Amino acid sequence: NSKAKSIDLNLLNLYLFETVKGMKMFTGFEPEGKWYIFFGPKWTNLGGFADGTMLIDLAHESIKSIDDIREFFPHEINHQIYSSTNQRDENEVLYRILDEGFACYVSYLFHNGSTTVAEELDYTESEYKFCIDNEAELIALLKKHYKSNNDKLSRSFASRSYRFAKGYPGAIGYFIGFRIVEEYVKRNGKDSWKDIYHLSPEKVLKRSKILR
């Protein structure tokens, strides 16, 4: 109850619609889906489903202020856009990795320098440095699994609590997906990230040449 009093839901609603408007202008696409705000069961701060439904759990320990929610609006709104422009296919693992990494990338651009890549990935700086230092291992992990349609495996790449190996951060797919998008843009032009809304994940991966 005390947390509910500290978060102005009217202001939160205003921030949401401001971000929706901004993302529509920035990407050229209309996000689709509903938002729900509730307390419990604390399994995520912000999260969603394949149909574009988004949840904000005010009981989650990472939400201490309205800014903790506002920061992730562009990320979640990009999921709502991507889920309507690019349907899931047989490569569930690759789709989820790219969906998360692309949301981080677009949010990073949208914030225009006010956030770090680590913050967009929701990593600590040390977790991000680990990924940079061990990128070859992570790309090898991608190469091994990207053709899989195993839903449990795809969730492992996005789970904050799952570790593929000792020392790895959770949600390793966020970093891998971000790097796929970075390499795609590097090879296809500054504004080519907008192509990803309509390209299949396989084409994005191939044109990124990250697997070499």
C-alpha cells in the first residue's frame, strides 16, 4: 500500500502514452496490445505475452520508483510492435533472442544517450563486460542452438535466473540478440534496423554475418 501511494498512476499513464506516441514516430509503426498494472506475484517487473499483452508488477523488488518503470517502456513497446509485424516461426530460440535484443537496441537508440547498453540489457556493468570479454563463447552458444524450436530452451535464453555456464549472467539472449542487431546495422546502414520489423530472424542473422 505504501508503494502504491508513492507511484502516481496518473503520471505513469501519461508517461506510457507519451512513450507510445514517441515510439510510433521513431519507428513508423503502431504498437498493438494492452497494458495491465497489478501487485504480485513478483515474477517480473515488466513483461509480456505473444499477443502483445504487457504487465507491470508493482510488487517486484526492482521497482522502487516511477522512473524504474518508465525506463523500460520503449523496450516493451517495441515488443508490441515486433509481435505484430513479424510473426513467430519454427526457430523459436532465434526469434526470442532477436526479439529481446532488438527491443534493447531500439530502446537504446530511443533514449538517445541517456542510458548505457548495460542498462538497456538490465545487466550490471561487470555482467556486460563479461559478455564483451567472452563474446566468442556466446556466439558459439548461438550457433549451437539458434535452429532449435524448443520453447524451454528459448525461455532459458531470456530468463534472468537461468545460467548456461558458471560466470554467465542470466538472460544471455539479450546480449546475443543485441549484438546480432549491431552487426546487421554495421553491414547494412545506419537506419537499416527498421528493416528488422519485417525481415525473418533467419535473414537478419544471415545478413549480420555474426556467425561468419
